[in-house]
Amino acid sequence: MVAVWSRAVVSLLLRFCSSSGSNERYQKSPDLKIMYSVVQPLFWWDIDVVTSPRCACPGPDAPWRYLTEQDPKYKGKKKLKISDRELVSVPTQVFALDQLQILEMSPERESCLRYQMELLPKDISRLRNLTCLYVDSNNLKKIPAEIGTLSCLERLTLSNNSLSSLPAEIGALQRLQSLHLANNSLTELPAALCQLRSLTFLDMSDNKIGRISPCIRHLKKLETLLLLFNSLESLPEDVCLLRSLHTLWLGNNHLQSLPAAFGELVNLDWGYNYCSCNFEGNPLESPPSEVCSRGPEGIRDYFLSLHRIQRD
């Protein structure tokens, strides 16, 4: 067991520093020392833990599982995954890993589990090099204002939690490209999100959103906007200024009409991709659903015709 443990630890340390695994390197790296102190008391690893999720039984006295992985998606990046059925808080040792780039604290989707963490600690601000933070399928009720200090963050997943609001400081994440907020208790699209000028993907499906702020027009790079299963009764004209949109899902809301300029969203082309826009489950009258099924061109012709009738 000693030989197996020794080789596994070396592999973990090699992976975490993404560089040579010499003893000298290990001695000089505070992150590696902390990583070793976190892993060693809590778990023993199978020899191929770096390339496989399979690992030795943690035993009754090891409530946490920490692992770094050879993940092709994040090749060469420093990644830590924390998983446990009873996860209720972030272990304090994690915040000393100030070179960490990927932090996962979400269960595998296939497991259908939810963790129990209710609060993301303020100390998250110490992880200044994070580019990806996964905290979906927990029980989060609040996000601290300190989230705004993570200036390198590019991907943030907060879906399947209990969030009813977001801090204004989230608008400071100017590198954020992908934000997942589905299945929470949000009642509006927070104005702070409109400051995220690099955002290309926003999922706010399955909330309680009844209104979209006109400031959404500032999200010029937005390509995907998912708003299914909310309480929207109307859309602001400003949505029609999002000319980069390729995917807009609006199904299962309370929409009775669309903005007159909706047909200008020419990248929502039903002819090539039926799923690029979704209106199902709305009581649409202007334009009616059969017009919407023709795509942007059909919607544009409908409103032009309506305008001519009203003018005459």
C-alpha cells in the first residue's frame, strides 16, 4: 500500500502543478504542499486515479473526496473537484490554493443528487485565478458580493439552487462568457447581468421571471439566451438589438405578443435549425403561432403588413 500511495501522490502533484514533478518543485510550491495535506489524511488513492474516476474506498472517517483529474477539456489547468453527498460547506483548506483555475462542487448530472451547501463563503475571493466555478445542484440561497473579485472567471454555473437574487457585484465579471442560472427562484433578469459585456451564453430557464430589463441590449455578444418556463408576459423591444443571437428559447411563458422588430433577429433561422427559437406553450396572438413557425422573415412580413393596415 505504501508504494501505491507514493506513486499516486506523485501523479497528483504532477497533475496539479502542470509541470515537472521534481522534489525541488514540490518543496517550492505552497499550493502543492497544501494539496498534499488536504488529500493525504482523507483518502488513499488507487494507482490510476489520475486517469480514472475509480478510487479506493474512503472509509467512514473520510467525509470528503478531493481529486484532480486529467481532463481533456481543461488540459494543463489546475483543477479541483470536491464531491460528497453531505457537502454543506467549502473546506477552508481550498482557499489556500490561490493558483486554482477550475473548481467543481457539483454532483455528476447522471447521479440526480443535490448537495446541501447553502452559502458560498466570502473567502471565495481568495481564488483570484479561477476561470471556471461549478456550484450547481446545491442549496445556495445567497452569493456573496466577493464573487465580483474573481476577475478571471469565464464560466459560472449556479443552476438548480435556491437563489432569489444576485449581488450587484456580479456585474464586475467582465471576462464571464457563460452563466447558468436555471431552476432557481429569480423573479427578474438582474440589471447587473447587463454589464457582462463578454457574455455569450445565459440560461435563466425555470425561474419566476416576469420581466426582462431593457438594459439587456448591452449584451451585444450574447449568442444563446434560454428563458423557458418563466412568467414572461412581454419582451422589451431591446431584445431585438441582440443581433448575435443564434438561440432564443421562450417556450412555456405567458407571451401574447412579440416586439415589432423581432423579425430583425435574422440569425434565428428556423430554416436551418428548428430549435434556434422556441415559442411553444405561449398564448401568442401577435403574431400567431403559425406565423412564428415561418421564422424571422415570416414574422417581419407579418408586422410590415400589420403596419400598412394600421397606416391605411
